[in-house]
Amino acid sequence: MRDKRDGAVANQTWQPARADIAEITAVDDNGLEPKIAGTPSVLVLNGIVVCAGATTLLDRVTLHIRAGAPTAVVGPNGSGKTTLLRLAMGLVTPTAGTLRVDPAKRAIVFQKPVMLRRTVADNVAFALRAARQSADREAVSTLLAVVGLVALADRPARQLSGGEQQRLGIARALARRPQLLLLDEATASLDPAQTNIIEDLIGAIARSGVKVVFATHDRGQARRLAGDIVFLVRGRVNAHAPVDTFFTTPPTEAAKRFLSSDLVL
């Protein structure tokens, strides 16, 4: 782990709620799923189609995402990354196909989380109460310590920097005690220092037992953090492979072009 910049990941007392996850052994029909023996699936999509009017956002997606190291979702702009995360969170209803999420406790943080017109501490307390958790000072302080914001507890949330707001968004998500955490471009537009803090935080959350699925345009970040890569093109899963395989021996021609920065249409 990197140094604890600005107190990030300073407190490891927080633990996620845990629940049994039924193991399944089915492999994707498209053969794109990394085969990890004995690892349960936490997110299973079978033939998922999502349409918005005449536009198809996800097109016959069959995908198993397994417990363990974070999963990175990558692909060109408009490939369906955000739609996939919103679907996993239950914010989008599929037009066709089936979705199974195990466990049910999940949370999502968007690229630009909305800050309540309250202090940093009050934002976290609000999230704890919404999750029917204790919102006393100790509970709030524990979550703020996880994301390195204890010193800013009394600051108006809307006066935080972009990176600090992202960390506050993650703290509010952790108030739900999720077992599946979905992050949409968590470090987009952040400077390198703030990006490093967020990456350290994602790593610590994953090591605590929470499954993290994150969308990113940063291929270096995907390589640093992820155990496997889901590569989307035009709303379809073009490849799903272990991170080393994806970057060293890309499994499809589209993946090769993507990694060489060629345009993928």
C-alpha cells in the first residue's frame, strides 16, 4: 500500500457486512469469462438488452463477475460502461434478459456525486440513517477515517475539492455496508495525488472483502487495481479476461486496437 496521504485509509476498523454467496459453476455462452475455480459469481447477466428509445445501450450481454479482486470495465466512449453499472445497481430495467446480483447489499458512486447542503459529517450521518445504521459520532468518525476526511468533518461538503467529494461519496456508499461497490469513473478529472488516494482506498476496500466493480478510461489504473477486465464495444462484451492476459495477450482484435490507442468503432 502507498503511504497514507492526507490520512486516507487511516482506520481499518470498518468491516463490511458479510453473507453467504451461493456458488455457481456455469460459464458464459460466449466463452469470455475467466475460469476461476471455486470462486462464486456475485453478478450474473444472461442475454441482457437495455434500450433507450431506438438506441440499444447494452446488446445481448452475458457476463459473470466473480468475487475477489476488483473488476475493471473499460471501453471506448459510449460503449455502455455506465449503463452496465446502473443496471447492476438496479437503476436500469433490462429490456430483455435476466440479472442476478448476490449479495443484495450494493452501492454505487457516480463520477460526480451530489453533495448535500450540509457538512461533511452530516452527509455521512444522513447516509447512515438512510441505511438504518447508527449515525452517532463514533460511526460517522469511523467512516470519515476510512476515507481520510476526519479533519474536514465540519466543512460544508460543497466546499470540498473534487477528490475530497469523491471520497465523501465513497464514505456515504460504505454507510450501506455493501458487499458490492460500483464506481463510475471515480478518478476522472482528478490530479495525480488525489487519484493515488482514491486508488489506495479502492484497494483497501477490496481487501476488506467488498467486491468492487469500477468503470475507467485509465488503462494504467485498470492494470494496477483490477483482477479481471471487462471490455465493452458498442454495448457488447468484446472480451472478459484476467488482467495480465488482457494487457499482455489481448484476446480480440478490438482489444488489441484499444490498447494500442487505435480507434475502436
